[in-house]
Amino acid sequence: MAPSVTNLGTFVGIVVVSLASGYYLGRVNVSSGLAKKEQAKDILRKCKVQAQKERDAEGEDYEDDNESCDDGSDEDEDEVEINSLSLNDIPGEVKMALVIRQDLAMKKGKIAAQCCHAALACYRLIATDPSRDSFNLQMTQRWLHHGQAKITLKCPDKETMDELFAMALSLGVNSYVVHDAGRTQIAAGSATVLGLGPAPKAVMDQITGELKLY
């Protein structure tokens, strides 16, 4: 039976409405996406202008490229590169320890930032540059592939921290001492956190076994 004129007209009407709706919704979605991109660009432009004003107020020149970022820690120019290859034959868990000085009375946010400095510095020393004496790919892989264990510990004062650092040197444990830039809570150059490892737990316990958890 041939379709009636009425049914055919209804079908054509539905098709036309569907196509029109799809076209309209597509235009709306495209317009919305473009609007969001323009909004994001506007926000970034405002951020750049605000950053420029802040740097001008500090008397510093703003540079778009190769700008250094200093977030409160001085990098030691004379990093101690410790050869830890002799520790690769020691089995067991590998971990990193972050030893925090208590006599400085740093606030929690400050401590968190200093611990980040220590952890990144230790990783940089042992994992990023094969030309360094401290480079140890095998130890790094053991640490990375088993959870990247870290522990935070309390250290009463700088004298104790110096003793721990000296012991780490003698045992061949990768180490780094963070010195603060002195912009906020403590004096410039203060040793804040000692980073140790990654190294086998059996060796780390010889250095930090008597310290309490932070």
C-alpha cells in the first residue's frame, strides 16, 4: 500500500525539524567552546598583567622565557655527589628519608616545602645525570618500582643533622641538605631538611634508626 500524502508530509516535517535542531545545537556547542577558549585566554592575559605589575613593584624585569623561579630555597652550588653503587648488592626495601630540624620551629607549610626541595634534590642527584658520580640507575629503579617509599623524621638541631650527614657520606648514601633562602620564617642559609637516599632500608636504619617519626 502506498503511503498517504498526510503520512509523507509528517515524515518530511520530522526530518526537517531534526536537521534544523541538530544544526542549531551544533552551532550552540561550537559557540560555547569558542567562548570558553576566549574566556581562558582573557584570564591568562589578566594573570600576566598582574604578574608584570607585581614584578615591576619589586624592581625586577619580567621575562617571558627562561625565567627562573625561586620558591624559598637556595640551591647549593657545591652539591656533594656521593657514589652509592656499592649499596646495590644490599637486598630489601629501598626508601628515602627526610630529616627535619625541630629547633627552627618551622610551620607545617614551610616544612612541606622544604621536604619537597630535599626529595627533588636527592632524586636529581641520583637519577637525572649519568655524568654525575652520584648517578645510580639501579637504585633509582628499585625505589621507583616499589612505591617510592619516603619517611619523615625529627632532628633536634643542626649539630645532629651534621652528624647524620657525615654518617651518610661515610656509608655511601645519596644525601642533600636544604638551605633556606630566608624570605619568610627563618634566617637565610639555615639548614632545614636533610634528604637521604634512596638507599636500602638496612643501611638507612644505621643512620636514622634512633630518630622519631615526624
